[in-house]
Amino acid sequence: MNHITMTLQMDQLILSALQEDISSEDVTTNAVMREAVQGEVDLICKQDGIIAGLDVFERTFKLLDKDTRVEFFCHDGDAVQNGQLMAKVYGDIRVLLSGERVALNYLQRMSGIATYTHNMVQLFEGTSTKLLDTRKTTPNMRIFEKYAVRVGGGHNHRYNLSDGVLLKDNHIGAAGSVTKAVQMAKEYAPFVRKIEVEVETLDMVKEAVEAGADIIMLDNMTVEEMQEAIRIIDGRAETECSGNVTKENVERLTALGVDYISSGALTHSAPILDISLKNLHAI
């Protein structure tokens, strides 16, 4: 998902997050700040990693008050270090306090995904295989999480169900067979969309190839089974492997020579990057 697309969608999502956190008022802030006072606060990284989501962080404050100003000292995709001053935020202290948690939630989550992805991508060096994310994203966070994967050096699989044909086990079960599922997809889907089939056995691999699948996803197979599957496919379809792929076990797959490796862990298991807003004071 590119930056422009995210910009077009993020306001309504950020507003929803702010409304979740401030249903009527920020009673704590209103208790200690009875009127507008200009202030500044430091954005400090507390852990080494890759930063992602700075625009989302800034937009959170600007939706509360358009006059809020952020001075950045880094950019999305930069490597950041523990103790680094990444930005200063200037504005109404009430806005800085009320927007802090939501802004940090986005930035920490997105930076954690970018960091995890970056660390996994390094294990792909010297190969032509691309690392893909999945749809295993946090509800209403997909646009941000898939952007963070790209910042970390990974690639996006389909964005949503409208984006492409992926015949998984239950679709095949509903259709009756791999062959029938592929035939029905070819009849229904526009010719510009590729048809991907998820397979779990070598017999399903053979059937998917013969049915004319464009991409064959080898799901939860052993390394030996995947090697045999690649031999059977023999370049007649693109190849992807998946199934509980994590940073810890991906190296067993990178030597296979598949076109893609997909990992739900990029978005569902990446820990946040520890980031704080500190040293708030009036100016």
C-alpha cells in the first residue's frame, strides 16, 4: 500500500481511534490544564529499530488541533537507536496530552512491524525470493500495518478480498475440487487478475498445475515436499510457500528458490518498538 493511498484513508481511522480514547472529554488533562498554554514535548526512541508511521503520528495531533507542529529529525525507514531524539512536538499542551497515547500507539505498532520485517528481510539476502505479508492484520489497522511492512523492506500480498483470487482449502471444499475451483474462478474473475491456489499435498500441486493456476501456494508442507512440488511445477506457475513462517524458522525456506514466502507473523506477531513522549513543558 503506497503512501498516497494511506493518506487518503487514514483520517477517518485516526478519528475513530481518538473517539475511542476520548468518548466525552480527557478529564485528567482538563483537570490540570484549564486553559490553552503552548508547550513542547520530545519524541524519544527507547529501543533500536526501524521507524515507521511518522506521518500518522503527526496527523493524530493535527486532527485535534491543526496548529500543532512537529519537527522531525528522522524519516520513515530510518534506523533509530535507543535514546535518540526523533522529533519535537509543539502546540496546545492539552492537545499534546490528549493525543499522546493514540499517536504513540500507531507509531509503536508500525515501527515494530517495520523492524520485524527488516530483520526478516535480511535473511533473504542473496536470494530472488520476495517476503510477503498476509491479511492477518489487526482490524482497522491494515492500511497502516501493510505500509509498515513496505517500510521494513517487505512486499504486500493482496490488500483485501476484492484485490485478487486466492483459492484456499475451504474455497476448494466449497467448489468440490481444485480443478473445479480454478475453472469457476477463471469464468468469474476478470482476465487481469491472477488465480492463486493454496495446496497441501503433492496431488493437489499436480491438479493445480494442470488446471492452469497462475500461482501455487505450498502451505504447511515439509521442506522435502516443497522441493518435490517445485520440481513438479517446473516453472509453469509462480510459487509461494507459507505456514507459520517466523523470523526464527524462515531460513529453512529461503534456499528453496520459490518466488515468494508469506508470513502472517510480520503483522500478527511483531512486538512494538518502545517509543515515548517525554519532557513536556510550557514555552
